[in-house]
Amino acid sequence: MGEVSDAVHNIGEVAQATGPSSPHPYEGIGELAAALDEFDVRFVIKYKFWFMRASHQLQIVSNCKVVSQIGFA
């Protein structure tokens, strides 16, 4: 969640040209688009990792239930 907050903050600074007079790292042509693309990639990778882990956990729970049912049959 902190990364989302930082990204929104950076976008706001770039859009309003606030802050010090030196150029912002994302102020160059195409820099903001590149930063947003990088953010999207990171978000997708983290989501896929979470989804795969959650899916794996559900599979383990399901297998444990099957084993426990077979053991008590």
C-alpha cells in the first residue's frame, strides 16, 4: 500500500510541478509513462505471486481434507 501512496504522491508532484526547482526524476519526456509502466509490472508480479501462493494453500487444504476422510473411512 505504501508503494501506491508513493506513486500517487509522485504523480501529483509531477502534474503540479511542486517541490524544488531542480527537475523531478520523472519530469523528462516519457519518464512518467515509464514510471507508470514499471509500477504496473510490479503490481502484476506481486498479484500473481500472491494468487499462486493462495491457490497453493487452497490445494494443500483440499488434499489434507481428502487424506483425513480416507483415514477415517
